[in-house]
Amino acid sequence: MDIETLERMLAAGKDSALLRFGLGKSWLDAGDPVRAAPHLGRCVVLDPDYSAAWKLLGKAWLAGGQPQAAREAWQRGLSVAGSKGDQQARKEMQVFLRRLDRDSPALLAKAG
């Protein structure tokens, strides 16, 4: 589904974690992490156990220049993925956190 259709569904009151995930992913894929992050943030409020949403939320925050927010999302996502047995999401978020640790000085300088 395209972004406009998803946005119309949201405007019509059909809010859900799945819809917010779809919107967040669509905006992120479109290169707009600033518009993606609020949808993904709402997704994890609606469904705190949605490990894939935590993973994308971290990606949106990082792409939007918010490395600390990305770290917090991925750390929360690791906990969720671990408790649900979602090993793939857990492994990916571990890699993202390692990269963030490696690149932190440059990212923090860029964000600040």
C-alpha cells in the first residue's frame, strides 16, 4: 500500500500498531526518517512487544540524527526480542548497537 492510502486510513480513525508500522516503514523507505519516527514510536506504544518496530524506530532515529534515541530504541528492542525469542531482530539490533558504539564519536559530533 502507498503512503497516501495509509495516511488516509489513519485519518479515518483506523489507528493500529500494524498501520503505524506500515507508515513508519514507508516513510523510512521514502527517505524521510523524521516523518517515520513518530509513527514507529506510536507503534511501540500500541504494541510494546513489536520487536521489528523497535528495530525500525532505532533506524529512523539514527537516520534523523538522533543517535542516543536510536540506542535507547535498540536497547529496548533487544529486551523485547530476547523475551519473545525473536533471534533475527535481536541479532540485527546487536549489530546496529555495535556499529553505533564504533561510530559514536563521529555521530555525536555530527548531532551536536
